[in-house]
Amino acid sequence: MMKRNRKRMSLMTKRSITGYLFILPWLIGFIWFYARSLFMSVQFSLCELTVNPGGGYTLDFTGFDNYIYAFRVHGTFKQILTTSIGNMLIDVPLITFFSLFMAILLNRKFKGRTLVRAIFFLPVILNSGAILDAMELARTMMSGGISSASAEMAAASSGNGASIQYYIQMFSALGLPDSIIEYISGAVSRISDIINASGVQIIIFIAALQSIPGSMYEVARIEGATAYETFWKVTFPMVLPHIITNVVYTVVDSFADSDVVDLAYDTAFTNNNYGLSSVMSLTSTVLTCLILVIICRFIQKRTFYYN
Amino acid sequence: MEKAEQKQKFSLKAIQDKYQEIKADTQFANDRKRWASNIKKFILGVFRLVIIVGICYVILGPVIGIISSSFFSDADNYNTMVYLIPQEPTLERYQLAIKYLDYGKTLISSLAYSLSLMLIQVFICSMVGYGFARYKFPLKNLLFACVVVMIVIPTHTIMLPLYMSFAKFDVFGIIKLLKGSSVNLLSTPVPMYIMTFFGCGLRSGLYIYIFNQFFRGLPKEIEEAAFVDGAGTWYTYFRIMLVNAIPSVITVAIFSMVWQYNDTFYAKLFLISDDIVISKKISTIQATISNVEKIYDPNIQELYLDAGVVLIMIPIIIIYVALQKYFIEGVERSGIVG
């Protein structure tokens, strides 16, 4: 009987079992830590949680009271939520294209390339809380010179920088629509944020660029393609799968640092309102997921996989 | 006035004539083309240099500020004329920072902690990524969506439940059966190891995603060839696919190492001791030094913090620069990729 069973197991079944074996550790972990914790978070959001002095907690079911409070009564939640989503939508294309551009620049051979790459990775290294605070201080402490670049940009965004004002007027005299000028000037004023936020993306793109087989470029050169054509016909399609990775990373990263998370954190640990905090983080999580699904669908349709 | 106009006309005409002459001259056409392309290359090079230097400047600015002010003496700090280069440089900041960080010991245990977690991360995440990329099984798309969900969820969402479950850690009541009560794993690094081993460590979802994308980009022929030659599943994975995946292994290793080293969120959540996580210790160094050494000026306190930050940054930068070499080498070695 056993033998017959084993014989009957098709290659497909065998392969799917092997597949499950490969993902098994993660599957256990996901159910154990994430799914369970998420369920508990949802539970918290529907209840009022009181921590008992002896450890543990009690839950009083209150229905949708927390949700209603967050959206109807809470003063700043809705506003913070919309601004952080807006900022994220502006940042994503900027960061993606900036990092692709930088990766292409850095992928060429030139003197001191290792050093430059190490420098670009610095913001990723220095993303720890205490170090970031020290950096922020250093930026504000040093007037003039080095920090002036970012400081000037910051001033420009509020409309005080005379020189930037001049360029904005010039652009509007050229007849560019206000929204585009605003977008560009906003991008310029946040250049230091964008640079600091694109370290990982640059590294991922460099890895992607280096995994493109050189023979493809050889063929393109022999066929007489210009650099422009080579970029759009070889480099860009080969890098596209990694663009999805980077977009996902950028969206998540900008949400992890966003004000909504801070608000949720404060609500939980300063005001001890765990239910409301769960509502806030759940709402923002669901919205982020929705945005990601839409963006990924959009890019995936255009993606080409080498196999 | 007229004369000048005439002169200009004359010179314009001369230039035009010269241009026509050069254009008509075929003898040096190649030289000219080469010259033009050299100019083009030069301009592009300058353009690239300006961009790279400018951006490096934006990134390095605050770092240079921190490094320079970590050498400032008290007098330098109060002297408004001193900028970047201290007049009376001192190593006192470093001496105290090393003393209160317990630098050597903390650093070694911190590195061991993040290195071991990094190895687990690479091993588990590459396996899971490979499973998702190459095998078809029921519910695969749903499960992969779960990976994405894992990336997307801010860790704050599940912070409280995680804390609760590790404070009273138990696996299906087994531990309670053996020991009589559930264990409190907080204030040890064990929760971090458990979570990482089950593919739920710091940003594990992202690493799984990266590996998945990478393995999907590899040609299937490699595995088919291995299968035909009689290699088993695990042999194929460890000896063939993982070797091919070296670029992404190193990418993930660098990320994992650095983020683990920097992570204060989990360290705070699980109350992991300061002596294991150096980046958690740095957040209290300013307060410690000001209390013990009786330094009340916050500006001076910051100088010690700067020195501590520099000390923390050094090893990670060294590791990165060292791995950078392997990064490129690994890419070259696995040139068959794709």
C-alpha cells in the first residue's frame, strides 16, 4: 500500500512538498509571530486595553469606538495621515530615478570608485537613532560652510532663499505650470533627504547592473546601438525587476519613519491608549498595502523576466 | 564705429571661411572626430565629477562636523572663530567615551551578536526566497503576499503582542509542562535569535524579497542541468544556486549586518542589555558622562557624544569597505549569472 502511494506521487507533488520544506522555517515564524500578533493588534483596536500591575492585561470589548474616535474626534490624525501619504507619493519616483541615475554613474570605472560607493552607503550605516540625532545636531551647529547647503535648501522651501526665488520666477516666466515648478522646487529643497533615503536603492541597483551579462552590451555595440538606445533596450529592462524591489523598499521605508508611526507610538506609550494606537497603525498599514499593490501591478505588467 | 563693424564682419567671414575649409578638408577628418569625442568625454567627466562631489559633500557634511568637533577642546568650543579645525585638539573626549562605553568589550560582543544574526538571516532568507522563486505549490501567491505584508507592516504594529509573548514564552505549553511555568526571555538576546531563525528577524521580509527576485532572474537551465546530472534538491541549492547568488548574498549580508548593529528598536523592545548592543549604549552616554564627570554645559556634553558616535561608526565603515572588495569579486566570479 505504501509503495503504491509513493509511486502515485507525481513529480509535481514532490516538488511542491520540497517547496514547502524550503519555506517552512519562515512559515512557522510568520504564523507564530506575525499572523498571531496582527490578530492581537486587531483585537486591541476593538477593545480597551488595561495593563494589570502584576503583568498581563485585560480587554474590554468596545466595538468600533476607537475607530470612530480616530476619524471623527482626534484632532490631527486624519491630517497627518494624508500629508504623510502625499509626501510618500512625491518621494517614490524621485528616489527611484535618482538612485538609478546614481547607480549608473557609480557603475562606470573611475578612480576612487570604492570610496565614493562607501560614501553613498553612509546614510544607510548611520540610520541608527542616536547617530541620526547627533548628525542633525552637527548640521544645525555648524553655520555656514558644509551645512549651509542643506540649510539653504530648507530656507528655499519656505520661500526665503533669494536666489532660489529668482529661478522660480524665471521658470514661471517661461510658462511652466505652477504645479510642476512646485514639484521641482520641492524636490530641490529636499535633496539632502532624498540623498539620505536612497543609499539602499543605489546599492540594489548597482548589484542589478552588475548582474547584467556583458555579452548583451557587446551585441548592442556590434549592432550599432547608441548609448541612449542601449540604456532603454538593455539596461532598463534588465533592471526593471529591481525597480519593483526599490519602490517597495522606498514606500515602506518612508512609512516607517513617517509621522503616523510616531503618532501611534506616542499614543501607545505616552498616553497609554493602546487601542487607539492599534487603530492608527492598522489604518496606515492597510493604506500602504493598497498603494503598494497598485504600484506593483502597474510596474509588473511592464516587467520582463530573463527566464 | 564703422571700422569696428567692418572688422567684426571681416572676422566673422573669416571664421565662416575657416569652418568651411575645415569641413571640406577630408585629410584630418579622423583626427577631428577623435578630438570632438575627447572633448565630449571630458565634458561628461567633469559633469559626473561635479555631481558626485556635490552629493558626497551633502552626505559627508555632518559626518565631518561630528569628527572635527570630537577633537574640540573646551576653549575651541567657546571660540566662535574656530571652524572645523580645532586650535587645541584634544583626545580627552575619546578617552572618556572609550571608558564609559567600555569600548573594546562592548564592541566585540556587539559585533558577535550582529554577525551571528547575519549568518542566520542569510541562510534562512535565501532558502525561503529560493523556495518561493523556484517551486510551485498550492497557496504560493497568498503566502508570498504574506512576505510583502511582513515588509510593509511597521514593526510598531506588532510591538505590544511580541513583547507579551516573549515575556511569557511558551511553545504549545511544552515548556510549562517541563519547567512548571513559562519562561521570561526578555532582557536576553534569545528572542532576537528565535525570531531571526524563523525568518521574522529585523527586515527579514525584505531579504526574502531580494533573494526571490534574484533567483527568479537566474536561468532555469542551470538547475535542469544539475537535475539531469543527478544532483539532489539540497545539493543543487547549496552547491549551485547559492554560489550563483553570491552578489545578492553579499548585498543581504551587508544590509543585515549593518542594520542589526544599528538596531535600537528591537534592543529596546526586548530589553537586551547595553553590553551586547553598542548602539543602544550610545544613547545614554551623554547622560552618563554628564552625571559622573559633572559636566553641565550641554554643548560640551555633545562633544563626548560626537566622539562616541565616531567610535561606533568606525568598525561598520571598515567592514563595509572590506566587504566592498568581495562584493565586486563575487560579482565577477559569478559572471555566468543570467
